[in-house]
Amino acid sequence: MKVKKVLAVMMAGTMAMGIAVCSDAGLGTVKAADDASDKTLTIWAWDEAFNIVAANEAKEIYQKENPDAEVNVVTMAQDDIVAKLNTSLSSQSYDGLPDIVLIEDYKAQGYLTAYTDEFAELDDVAKPDDFAAYKTGVNQADGKMYGIPFDSGVAATFYRTDYIEEAGYTQEDMQDLTWEKYIEIGKAVKEKCGVDMCTLDPSDIGQIRMMMQSAGSWYTDAEGKVSIADNQALKDAVTEYKNLVDAGITKQVADWDQFVGAFNNGEVASVVTGCWIAPSIQKAEDQSGKWAVAPFPKMEINDASINASSIGGAGWYVLKNVGHEELAKDFLAKTFAGNVDLMNQLVKDITLVSTLNTASEAPNYSEGSEFFGGQKIFDDFSNWTKEVPSVNYGMHTYAIEDIMTEAVQAIVGGADMDSVLGDYQIQAEAAVAQ
């Protein structure tokens, strides 16, 4: 839900790869040398209530020790960031580009593959071992680290304790769920409480994505090649998704507002998605004390699946040819790459679940949440983040998922799975080859 599908943008990124490979460095704008006297940094990010707040708080911390530094935080829609980066980097024109840019994890490999020489190596700023293991694979190329991981999209099962108990189950029953158990509880909730267990949006198959990652799999294999027809984890995820639909315990929604409205209005008993949904759940102040959080359900039909997954998330990258590489790296080193005080404050201000390992030591992580019945949700999120399987998101997640959305709905409608996935394997290969 939080992550938009952008097929056109991803295809543009793929096309840009070819342009970047063929371009002549001599035809582009000459790289600006670092000017030690110029202490100006520009940061691009999206989401005023989340990423921009984080960037501005990092700015305040940095400027306390570096009062001569000027840091400009610019809000820009994610699609606009992608379009501007593709256009400028493919032509090697750096005027107007930021020094630091936030890039979504699902898009990172596309940039690092197409424009490796445009990003600064950050191995002297942080180490992969400083962060949750599943986050660091996406920001590396040829064994070098190019991004500083930021937020965790660790998946969780948010649920109404009152509905679950009325249906005859306990909070203990919600721990270490399988999807089969989840459906069993959902049927009891529907019968006893008259509400659905969760929402589903036919145009958004994030549930499939989370189920696959729980088994250490993705739409692409370890080498980044399309993996649909023979992907057992994908088949199992589609089977579980179809079981949810067939059980008659899901409320269909068509957009973000309907999604949020369903749980804010008490129309569903649970929300299974990224930890970033917590603030939206807490908007229903009259439901305080009626919610709890449990780990993500695993697929019982897949031996590799575990009770941990993720959806969403991003990292901070330095554009080295803009002209302030060293200053930008210093900024990240003193903020997002290791500043626990910053992470502690962001827990309070934006409910950040950081992927920095030492952030779990921050005091606010051990605070109980009144809304969630006193549960130390950030401590739980932090622990679950460490368990998320690492997968190769590849370069074309959204292009493939736009195609897969049709495939999933066809299978849910009764079409033969092997036949459908075989056909869509060919379509996906053709799409990413353009």
C-alpha cells in the first residue's frame, strides 16, 4: 500500500541503462571537484510526515557540530525524483541534482547497475554488518556499499484483541501463526463478530511479495533473472492468497483511503503489512488498548517460510559527481549511518523502525505503547527485522508485479496455476528486456 507501482518509471530506468552505457563522459557535464570552502548540501526525499522529518532532524544534529554547513532538505514526489535522476544521470548533467538522495530499496539495484559510477562508495562511512542483513544486499554492487539503509519495512500482524477474544482465541494463539491458522481464526471472527479478518486490494499484491520473502524468494532469482514459472515460493504464496479469498474472510478495498478506513472503522480484525502502518492504526483513538502486534504469518506449505518478512523501505545515497561528495559522506556518517540519538528521537517523532542494529539500544525502543496495550512494539519490530530473509530484489520489481497482478487474479478466478505462470514468465521476460 505504501509503495506505488510504477511500471513506466521502471521501464524508463531500464532504458536509461542502455543510454548510460553508451554515453561518452566527454559529452556530459564535467564533474565538479569538491570545494572545501563550499559547505552546502542538498537532500532530496519524499513524504513530508516521515522521510522529510527525519532529514530535517538529521540536519539539526549535524549543524550543531558543523554550524557553517548549509543543508537544504527538498520535498519531492518519489516519481519525480526517479524521473529527474534518470534524465540527468543518463546525460551526465549534474546541475540541480542533490548531494544526497533517498532511493526506495526496490529501485536501488536498477540505479547501481545502470549508473554505478555516479554513486559514492560508502564503505568508509559504514559497514554492512552495522545494519539488518536483509537491507544491505540491495545497496551493494561488486562487493562495495553505496547506500546507508534507513527504515525497516518489517512485516507484522496487527490485530484487534477484543475481536480475537470474542471469537474464542487468545493473544497466545496469534503468536507464530501460519496462514492456515490465520484463516481458521478469521473464519471464527467472521462468524462470531460479523467482521472480516483483513482487507485485500486486487490491484495490489503486496501480500504475495511478503509471503515470498518469508521463504527467501522473489520474482527474480539470485542472478536477477525473472523467476515465475518454476518459483515454488511464488506458487505457494499465490495458493495462500487464493485460500484467503476463498475463505470469505477478506474485505475488498480499492485504494489507500478504503484500506485505512476499514480498520479505523472497525470493519476488519487485523492488518498484515509493514510496521509503518502503526501510525495509521493509531488514528482511531477510541480503539486505544484494543490492538496488539504479532509476527508475520508463515506459509505452512513451504518449509523455507518463516515468521518474518518485509515490505517497503529505503536508503540514503550520495551522488558523487555533484561536487560535495566528502561533505555528504560526513553528513551521513554523523547522522543516519550510526547516530543512535537521532534514531531514538525518530522513534518518538515518526515511529521509525530503524535498520541500524545499535538503534535497538535506544531508550524509546523499550517504551511500551499504551495504544497497543503496553506492548513494547518497537523492541518487537527490531527483533523481527533481524530475522527477515535477504533476497535479491533485482531491477524490475514493479514491472514484473504489474504483470503478476493479472496472473494472480486469473488464478484466483480458477485458471490453472502452472499454465498461467508459464505464460506470464514469457511476458515478464519480454517486459524487462525492453
